[in-house]
Amino acid sequence: KVSNGGTGTFPFTVTGATIASDSVTTTASGSALTSATLHVGTAGTAITVSETVPAGWRATTASCTDTNSAVSGNTNPVNAALSGYPVAAGGTASITIPAANARLNADITCTFTNERLATLTIRKVQTNGAPAFTFNATGTGLPASFTLNPTGSGGTAQQTFSNLTPGASYSVTEIV
């Protein structure tokens, strides 16, 4: 498990292996962490590993390799089928190891990578008693315009936009 941009707890379910569910809590952004070892339930049976993507995250990739491919005969990366990446918060990110790769002596490691979604906060401090301030915005997840209404001289108002794509381009301009 790799979590970029933060740490968190990520729940998994598994079919075709000896453990039906697991949860991994990352402790450092960008560092791989290994879950419990899962064993093939029956050789020649497909294995599906699924993650329910937590709020504030999105699943970006998943891949599987067989560290014992010289003995098992698997090629790397293991020909696993991905399902609908990237996957938004609340969705299910899955990877299926085909039955042909669930072999005796295989030592398959699947790595799921998630990315913490960004938050953008616009804060306006009022100094002249104006009643409202209008802003134009561009970027996926932002409204075309919004208004902040600080109260009283020295008052503040803010608007927070959550679940934004890290690294994407956003622009906010105050209309004066």
C-alpha cells in the first residue's frame, strides 16, 4: 500500500484467498507498507483484491508482481485486470489476478496507490466595510463564481473547496 500526500487507513476485501478482508494503515506518505500475507485458496482460482476508497482520497493505480516468478513461471508484471482507475472516494478499486497466475509457489505482491485529494481555502478580510466580495474561479470542482460576505470592519469570511485533484490547475480571481 502506498499513500501519496498523507497517511490513512485503507480497507480491503479479497476473494479466492485464505483471508477475506484486511486493513492497512500507512504511517508515512509515499512509503510502501505491506499487509498480512494472503495465501491462494485453491491453485488455479482467480483472486480479486478490492479496496473501498476512503473519503478524501482517490485510488490512482494498482499492479501485481510475482517475486518467485523464476519458480512459478509467471511473467512480471502479473497479467492482472484493473477495474476503472482512477477511482474516486467511496468507490471500489479492484485488481484481479487471473486463475492462470494463481499458481503453486507464486509469491504475488499487489500494490495499490492512493493520492490524498487537495483542499483549497479562499479567505477574505474586510477592511472597508464593503458588504460582499465576488470571485471568479476555474478548475474542476470549483464553481464559476462565488461570493464571500465578511461582517463588520476587520471581519473575515472564507470558502473551502474539498476533494480537488492534486497537481491540477486552479484559478481564483476577485472581481473589483
